[in-house]
Amino acid sequence: MLERLLATAKTPWKMNNLQLTTELDLQVAIKNGDIFLCKRDVCLCSSHNKIRIASIDRFGLDFSSYICKNCGLVFTSPYICENSLPFYYNKYYHPLHFGTNKPIKSLFSKGQGLKIFNFAKEYLNSSYIKIFEMGAGCGTNLLEFAKVAKKYGIKADCCGTEYNADYVQYGNKKGLKITTDSIEEYVSKTIDKFDLIILSHIFEHLTNPTGTLNLFKKISHENTLLYIEVPGIMNLKTQYVYDCDFLKYLTHAHTFNFSLSSLRATLNYCGFELVQGNEKIESIFRMNRHINKTPSTQVKNVNYKEILSYLTELEANLAFYQSKNPANSVYNRLKRKIRFFIEKLTGEI
Ligand SMILES: [Zn+2]
């Protein structure tokens, strides 16, 4: 099974000096009560029936992961409480996850906005659309989306929210209507109804995803589309950014980890139906007032066994899957070592 993830206290990868210092600082902040932790005993589907599948995250921090035996949702407990998140994301998240204090111009990889447009375009049937992105970073996704939409004769009016004030300023200069408002504040102020709401690598960070989905209804009309992208748990065998390793995938910043099926169950419960999706996960949902909103504890869902057997097989054959990772070639390993050495010499890390 997943003994390594339950028994080890060792990080599965090499952290640089900044990451090690930030990790210690974060532990102190938690101990001193500057950052509060919350415990989750009940799954979003209301089931208490869960199994612990990992006792630490990728940094070796004491954040366990559980899988719900009813719906297959994997959740982190404890997790950082909502009111500690702005402080956490402004101070600890970036140096710890990216190993640098330098501002990251593009929070998302180039081509992300284009990809979202291509995924959503067949469902966009107007020459003028209003888009809202939660966690918009400096607006890279929105700018790319608007640029390619224009080529298809669609004018995209772009709005969004983002915690980081520097990113918001950058986005505003580019003509985007991004604010530092929380989603609650934003929804209470705006009268806009959006055609497309984008959550690109945001949904897995939410502490109360069902609450957020309900807020989206206030800025939606009956044909609003919801694009949700998260790193899918059933895609790890070819997920080289994590070197196929479930432990490298786990982070305390991800409050939930989804398969397409557990994501769909969560969305269904809030009145959204799946339009299109895959296990990577790139997905589109839309509101459906007639959808069966039965709590998923009452819906037959065997997803948990499928996920657990996927993770067990992955763990048993981890070396095989990792051998397919191009980053593990001798050439790339050597290149990484040299880069690490140069960065250390120049004091960048
Ligand atoms: Zn559940």
C-alpha cells in the first residue's frame, strides 16, 4: 500500500536554502499562533468515513492527507485556516514552493490562457463575453485569452481577483479589471453576470469550495460556464512536474486533491453539471437548476477504490514511471546539478 507516505518524515526532494529557512519560519509562525490551523474531520460529501494515506506533505511538514471512503475526495488535515491565508500567501507560499523571493512575472505557464480558450471556445456563442478569473495573478491568462478570442471575432471583457497587490497593479496597467477584493467582497459589490468564470489551479487551494461555488451563482446567468483546472490525482503516472511521485504532489497549500469523478461529485452537489473534462484535470461545468443535488453520501460512488488502487500501483512501480520522465535523463540531471551549483555560488539561493 502506501507505507512510505505514512512512515516517512523525509522530504522526497532537495530544497534550497531559502526553502529550508522559509519552512522553519512557517513552523515557528504556526507554533506562535501567527498562522492558525483548522482540522477537517468530515468530507465535503458529509461522510466521516476516511482513511489516512499520507502523514506529511512534500516539504516534510505535518499535514496529513485523507481519502474519503464515500466519494474519493482526498483532503488535507490540518489545513491553514481561511483568515490566515492572506498572510500565508504573501509571506510563505512563493519562497517555499518556488524557491525564490523574486517576483514571478508570469504565475502561470505561457500558453495557459490560449489553452483555456481552446478548451472553452466551442461553448462560447457570442461576439462579446464577460470573463471573471479568481486568483488571476498578474493577468497572464486573461490577457492571452482575450488576445486569441479577438482573432476569433470575440471581444472579451476581463475581470478578476488576486490577493497580491503588486500583481493587481501590473494587471490593471494592462487594462484588466483586477482587484485585491476577496471573492465575498467582490460578489457583494458587482452587478456583473459573467459568461465564463476561470479557476486555474485555484480550486484545490480553497478551504470552502462549496461556499465559493455558491458565491459564483450570484455572478452567473443561466448559461455561465465554469472552467476549473486542478492537478488531477489520477494523472500522476505521467505527471512529470511531480516526477510521478504522490508525495511530491502533496502540499499543505492544496486543501483538496481531486480526480475528475470526485470533482464532479463536489460540483454536482452545488448544482453544476460537467460539460467536458479529463483526468489531467481540465474541465468545464455549467449550472443546472434541475440537477440532482442529493448529498453524495447517498449516491453510489465507488471512486475511492479506483483512486486507491491507482495510487497503490503507482507507488509499487514508481521507479518505472519515473524512468519515463525526460527530466531524469543523465543530460538533464547534470544540467540541473550545474545550475544548482551556479545559483549557490552567485548567492541566488
Ligand atoms: Zn466524501
